[in-house]
Amino acid sequence: MRQSLVLKQQLQESIKSEIAQRTQQHRAKMAILRNRDVHLRANGGAVPPKPLLLLAHGDSWFDYPLNGNALALHSTDIIAQLENMGAVHPVIMNLSHYGDSSSDEMALPKQQRLIACLQDATNWVNGKPDAILFSGGGNDIAGDKFCIFLDDPSAGGSGLDRQRFPRLLAMIEASYLDLFALRDKYAPGVPIFGHCYDFAIPNGSHPACAGPWLLPSLTFGGWTADQGSAIVQQALIAFAATLRALAAVPANNFILIETQGTLASTDWANELHPYPAGFKKLATRFVGALGQRFSGHI
């Protein structure tokens, strides 16, 4: 077998192993939570507020195993921060994996994993999570495919191709709509919380293991650094507008957390990811949004 195929298979097995380990840890937390409440009720004790039980599905903003650009003992992403925030820390089953696009997240294997997680009663107290957290769309735009959606400055282009980029947004929208349909079938009534990233800086900065994701395509297309920053901002503003339109439809039961404008330039570790303190700023936005929906539970 070719070495590349072996490595690809090993990567998939590694991802499955990571998710299985997280699942075991989540179930252990759930067992402790159930036993605590049973013990307190049996002994006449006051049962504290139930923590929010959340299902997270997303990309590296929910699964970032680095500290800035360096190796880390623990993940530093939004979910890692959120698990230790709020008056009552939420309990989060995290199915996310770095590098996934929204279409990866809603491809068949990931949908099957989502459904299995939702249908497993040992993962939840009342048969389903209180909410689903979703991070998707950033990797659809960024990466080596970014060049597809840029037009030609020598031909009078303005940055994003007016025909191709809207089609990308439509594909991202399709992934979100598919997630809503999956939720309606397997966890009806459960709200979905999403976010719109923040204004990434296409400066070529990246960790040794991945990237850069933006500057190479911009340079290849003939755009300057200043023009590139404006193009990336334009793309993310359009992406956010797509999500706001989805959030405006009551039947979608989708809450968009406004994250654009949260991070200062010094919060960014590289083109796409902040330092831990930046992720904590973003997680604070999640705490606020969840607190509005679930008062007294976070």
C-alpha cells in the first residue's frame, strides 16, 4: 500500500480515537452529575442548578490543540475556555476537529457521528442536549482553495469574484440548513448557536504544522497585503450576513453570536487563530448568548 494511503488511514483512526476518548470523558462527567443529584435528593440536600449540557461540532475554533503557534498540553479553543466559564460550568460533548470545512462537518461520517451522539441516552440527562454549538464556514473560505474565489486585479477585479464567491456562500448555507434538518429530526426543539469568526489578518503567520491559509492565495492572485486584508474582511462580512439571514428565520431556531470585532490585532497568534486569551474573549460572547437563553444555568 502506498505510504500516503497508510498515513491517511492512520489520521482517520487517530481522529476516531480522540473522539472516543472525549466521549468516555463526557460520559464519566454525566455519571458523576447523575450520582450527585441522586445522593443529594436521597439525603434531603439542595440540588444545585443543572449545568448546561451542550454538544459542540466544528472546526479549529472549537478544537485547537496549540497554544498560539506552539505545542500545548491542552486545547486552548473556545470550547476549552467555555468549559471553565460561567457561574455553573457547562458540560460539553465536543465532536469538533480542526481543519474541517462546513461541508466536511456535514458529510456522511460526521452526520452519523452526530446522530449516534444525540441518540445515546448516556450522553444526556433529559434525552438530548440543551443546545448545539456549531463552528463552520471558516475553512470553506480559507486555505489553498481561497484562490478559486478571487478575481484578477489586472482585469479590473475588486477582490472576491462576483460569480464564484456567492456560490461558496450558498454551499456553506446548505451545510447549515442540513444541520438544522438533522437537529429537527433527532433533537427537535434544541437551539443551535453559531458564530461568524473575526477579521483574520492575512500576514502569512502560521504554526509549523499548518498554514498559511490566506496570504499565498492573495499573492498568487496579484493582490497586495493591504488589498488582501480588505478582501478577507469583505469575505467575512458577507459570510456573517449569510448567517444573520439564517438566524432571522424563526423556524431555524438558530442564534448567531456576533464575534466580529472581538479581537485586537495583538490577540491573533496566526492568520486564523488567536492566542488563548483571544479564545477566552470569544468564549465570553458564548457565555453571554447562552445566559440570555438559559438564565441561571451558566
